[in-house]
Amino acid sequence: MAITNEDIVALASAFHDASMVKKSTAAEMAEFFLYPESRIFVLHGGDLTLQANYEIHQKLVDEIHWTVGTWDITPLSDHPERARAQGIVYWQGRHVDQADGALLKCYVGEDWVVERVPSGELKFVIYVNSFHRFLPDAAPIEIR
């Protein structure tokens, strides 16, 4: 069964909802990854542990995200079933401690290798943020 755009959109939505809406712990976020001690590789800065990613999202409220366009999906192997997914996600949220309501507004380049495990679900093998492009009027946030 080939990994489809719908599979990737479902994985992206579930992962981002877990981090932004449910505010899942690092241990809960690790369930989305194939390997223990996984991290998010940030090409333009320090890599993020899942705990660091959790801490970033604790600083924000009213977060939303959506995929911009479609994902570019490249099949990599059949056994195990793996694919590379590249796309752009829009990310928005308000800082919890900013009374002025300033919004973080950012486009994030996502570049993943995913694998379908025997249960049928997809897991991240490699998770890369290739860029964070903040809109000119965006509230700042440190990605570390």
C-alpha cells in the first residue's frame, strides 16, 4: 500500500494537534516516532529534542496550523514501506504572556522520512524543519 498525500496530511494533523492543541508531553509526542530519543532537526539552528519542542508550544495559546498546498511524496522503499514527504505548514499562535495579542505567524518547511509500521500507522523516521519563515508583523519566538 503506497503512502499517500492523505496519509501524510493525517499524520501532520495528528502530530501538530498533539503538540499545539492537546499540548502533549514529550513522551506522548515520541509515540509518533519510530526510534526512541528522536528529535526535530532544524537546518538553520539547533536541533530540538521533543522536550524542547514541548516547551516551545507551552509558551503559546490559540495555535493553529494548516498545510499550504500539497505534499511532495517520494516513495523510498517497499520493505519497509518508506516515503519522503516535503511540504509547507503555516503556524500561528499567541504568546501566553503577551497582553497585546501579538501573533506568531510563520511558514515552516517540513521534510520527513516516514515509515508504515505493521499496525498500518505512519511513524516519523527523520523529521526535519528546513526553514522557519516569519511574517514581517509576526511576534518573535525562539526556536531552540
